[in-house]
Amino acid sequence: MKQEEAETTTRAPATLWDRTRQLASQEILETALRLFTEQGYDETTIAQIAREAGVSQRTLFRYFGSKEDLLGGDQDRFGRVLAGAIGEQPAETGVWDALHAGIAAVLSLHDDSEQALQRFRLLHNTASLRAGWLEKRLRLQEELLPLVEARMDTAAGAADARARAVIATAFACLDAASMTWVANDGQSNIMDLYDECLAAVRS
């Protein structure tokens, strides 16, 4: 039996309550993305999103902890997935390949390519979102430091500087890839673009 089939058979079936919550969450998310795209992120209020989605603001905040989360991206979750995927790689996996696996795992959280394109477009074109993402990313880079250092065969003092440079480069390549992907209206594969950017830097 294939692994995914085994997981399906052992996973408890979703209850009606689970499916109802998922549908409500998806409707709120789609409403938020539509309004953000039509009139701008900063110009759209939580009250307006809740009203158009047909829920109360209190209900909305039960599904999404903040306005930023309405972009469909919980940055804390992204951090956990990224660190988890890197940590799960075999010990002999090189640092660049481990980071590649982590970034691929994070991008796979976007299960709808059109919504992912909307999110990235808003992120790159909204100054307040961009600033918030950069702040969270710097914190995330610090959290990844021990995982990356452990895969680098260097003296303790040098490892810190090199690990920081490697992590920063990986995120810069992800930025370049996602910006190119947005500019091309999502016509290419974002991981292929990431690989191209990384190859250009490493060469």
C-alpha cells in the first residue's frame, strides 16, 4: 500500500463540524483576498470583510488571528513547517538541499495557485505587509541558525557568519523568484525560478 493511501486509511474522517469550519474559513479567506485585490489591503477593514462574508467580527477572529492571517498565511506556521522540513532531512543532506526542501514544504502550503498569486502580489505591492514580513523573516532567520550551522563543517566562529549568509541568500532567492512569478502572472513554476536564482548566485 502506498504511503499516502495508508495515511488516508488511518486518518480519522472529517466531521460535519470540521467541514463546516473549513468551508466558513475558505469563504472568509476568499472574501478578504477579493477585497484586498479590488481596493487595497490597507483600505480594507475587518468589519467590511466580516460583513461581506456574512459573519460577525468575533467569528472572523475565531478563524483568523489577525488581518495579516487573512492573506492565507500564518507566518508562525510557515516557520514551523520550514524548520521541521529542514530538520527532517538526513544528516548527510547538504545545507542548500535542506533549505530547498524546507522552502518547497512552505510553498506547498498554498494549495490554490491562483490564491497564492494574489497573496504574493499583495505582499510585494503593499508596503505595510512587506515591512511586517521582513520583520518576521529576520526573526525566523535567527531561529533557523542552529539548524543550518549543524550542517556546515566549519569552526564555531566562522559557522555563525556563514550560516547567516546562507540563510539570507536562500530567502533573497525566494524573494526574487516570487517577484518574478508575480510579474509573469504565475505562468512559471516558482520552485524552478528559485532554483534559477540560487544557481545564478552560487555560480
